[in-house]
Amino acid sequence: MEFLMSSFVIVVAVAISNIIARYIHGISSTYINLIVGIIVGLIPFTNHLVLEFNDKIFMIFILAPLLFFEGQATPLMAVGKRTKSIVNTAVLLAAISAIIAAFVVHQFFNLMLPLALVIVAISTPTDATAFDSVVTGRKFSNSLGNTLKMESLFNDATGIILLQAAITWLTTGYLSFWASTGDFLFSAIGGIILGAGLAFAVVSFRQYFVRSSYNVISSQTLIYVLTPFCIYLLAEMLGVSGIIAVVTAGLVHNSEANRSRFSSPRQMHLGIQLINFVGEVLNSFVFVVLGISLVRIFANQYNTIMGSIKWLATGVLVYVLLWGCRYIYARLWVGDKKRQTASLFALGGVHGTVTLAMTFSISNQVSQYWFSFIVVVETVVIILSMLVPTIVFKFMLPIDVDEQNRPAQLEQLRHGMVEVGIKQIKTMDLSSVVRASVIYDLRDQIQKNTLGSFFKQWGAVTANKSVLTGLQSVEQRRALMQAFDAERDYLYDLAKRHVVNSDVVYEIYSEILLSESLVLDPRNQMI
């Protein structure tokens, strides 16, 4: 019950924060999620309802499906072409940066070297969602952005292996380079093999039924939704990387989606909508949790924070060192190797909730004093990694004018197409009841019907005053289809003459097709 109540509070916070974000332009929705999370944490009543952060629950129920969906959104061919880059950034860069940064932190603050490695290893994973939040509204190189996203998909595993090695070193006083390397290779390669093998088995099972007369969309969807959880849990039970396993499984599913999307269109459409919905909710969920956790960290570690600024200096140094390593790497091997490219790559290494999860995973493996110290250090790293690029990118990157103008373009196109649709209806020989109903429906495409008119229509339908006869229903359906035809022709003509960007036209065109499915498909009709 406590878990359900905790989840309910966070989900409500997600819903509210996403609505608020629609009213605030120029600020990424993830920052609004973060601020609402902080507010939830500051209010004693709501803070009490939310359970303490549990890294295992977070990794299984939040991170596993998120990484699976991110993997599925990534073409396997793109990963194949970038294998060298992925290995270099997600493995070599991560490991070498951690070693260098740990040694410097050890020298500067006289911390035990294993402890310094623990701190840096936790800061190793980067977060694709957090990265998206800091580049919102700015033009960012697609090639460089893809490099950063590929890195973030796979470097979580590197950070976890480094952390395990550092904890072993800290608790036993002994570290074997070859044993740690062997563990990493076993975990990574094992995760790839297990993830690919299980995903192929699931895909084969699902595709067999999709191509038969025994297919059940609800069962297929349940199997699909449960896939990342099952693969992650099984991988962790077998001692291989659950993160790499679910990412690999997602990549395999991308190829499945590309070559079977028309086998069962309803199932495919439901799956895509489910991915988009769950992905958006989980991404927002992550930052609400981060906001709540930050409040609790500062409340629980008040004595550590106020007693010394060593934690602050350590956090700043770790961030600067990791930024420096990334910058040097980019100057030597990334893109055109110019200063700006290197700076963008270095700043793009944003840290988020995986770092937070790894921090809380060691609560029982180090002393309470050092755990408190590590928690506030990692908090500084997370905040700096998000705040610094958000500010710097405003000076380094141009505004994405196309994205900024997109809402106005969409609104203008919708008004134009609805005018065309209504003109088509007025030329048709229709009964007054049907004409009024169809025009009302068309005006709904641009939200031109007032709340009062909606309640009037709702009241009429509820009171059975505006129910169409069988013949009128057929007449209404044909009228709507002709109006939609006129709207599509209008959009097609604009795209053909290159009046507006094709992506904008396709977005509205797809809405018309969905509207048509609501009119034609018996399974989509509720009237």
C-alpha cells in the first residue's frame, strides 16, 4: 500500500509538472519536473507519503524500461557503424577518465585512492534524458548528439563495474586489474549475448503469432511490456550486465518493428503509442524523484554540508576533471576536433538519476560518514553537469528557429485545412442536422468550439436529443471523409510546392489519418 501511495504521489506530480511546463516557454520540461519534485519534498505531508529512494526498484522499474525503449528507438545498423566510437567513449574514455580523476582527487584531498575511485566511478554514467533537457530550444549537431546518446546507452555498465571494483578494493584493500578487466568483459559480453538471445526468442515467439490466425493483441502487448523487466532481472541473476542486456534487447526489437509494422497495424500502432506514453512519463518521473531526493539529501546531510566545504570542493573538482578528460578526448578523436566541438562534447556529459541510483546502492558498503560525504559530492556533480551546460549553451548554440516557429506553423496550417474542409461541407447537399454536426467536428480540430458549446452538445447527446438516424449516420460519415480528403489535398499541395517544412505537414497529415480511423474503424468508434 505504501508503495502504491508513493507511486501515486509521484505520478500526480508528473502530471501537474508537465501541464505547468506547457505554460512556460523557453524552459525544458525536465527542469519543471525537477522543481515540482523539490516542492513535493519540501511539503512535509507529501514528502512523508513518498518512500525512501530504493536503487533496486529504480533500476528495475524505471531504468530498465527506459533503456529498452531508448535502445528500440536506435537502429541496430547505426550502432554497428558506431561500434568503435561506442567502445572508445563508453568504455575507454569512461575508464581512463575515472582513473585519472580518482588519482587527482586522491592527491588534492588526501582521500584514500579506493574511496576516490568510488566517487569518480559513480560520476561516470551520463544521462541522455538529462542531456536533452539542457539543449532544448537550441540547434545541436545531430552527429555529435548521436555520439553522446550512444555513449549514454552503454557507459552505465562501465560505471557499475568500476564501482564494484572500487568497493572491493575499499573493503578488502586489494585490487586485481586482470580480475576487474575479466569481470567487465564477462559482464558486458554476457549482457550482449543474453540480451540478444532472449530478445530474438521473444521476437520469434511474437512474430509466429502475428503471422497466424491466433494472434491476440492484448497478450502480445503484455509480453512486450514485460520483456525489459524479465531480461534485466535474469541478467542480474546470472551476474551479467542487466543494463547492457536491455539495451541490446531494445536494439533487436528495433529491427523487428521495421520489418513487421504492417503485419498487424493495430498492434504496431498501440505499441508505438505505448512507448511514447511510458517513455514520457518515466522520463518525467525520473526528474521528480531527483527533485525529492535532492531535498532529502540536503536535509539529512545538513551537518556534513555545514561542517565543511570539502564536499563542495571535491564535487567541483570531480566535475572539472571529467570535463577536462572529455575535452581532451574530443580534441583528439571527435568530429572535426575543433575547440567548439570538444567543448560541446565535454559539456554534453550530463549526469542524472543513474548516478543517484549508484550512490544509494553503496549505503551499506561504506561507513555512514563516508556515505554522507559521497552523497553530497555526487549531488554537486549532478547539479553542475546540468546547470553549467544549460547556461553555456545559451551563448554557444544558436536558437533553433524552426522549433521555435513550429507551434505557430502548425496552428496556421490547421486553420487553413479546416477552412478548406468546411468549404467542402458547405458545397454538399446535406441535411441541416448533419451539416451542423460535421462542422462542429471539423472545428474541433483547431479547438474553436467553446466549452459552452461542448456542454450543449454533450447535454443533447446525453438527453438523446441529437442522435442521428441510421441514414444520417452514413451521411455524416461520408461528409467527414470528403472533408478529410479536401484537407489532405490542401496539405499535399503545400508540401509539393515546398511552402512549409514537410515534417510539419506530415504531423498534421497523420492527425487527419487518425481522425479518419475514428470515423471508419468499428473498433475505434464509441458512438
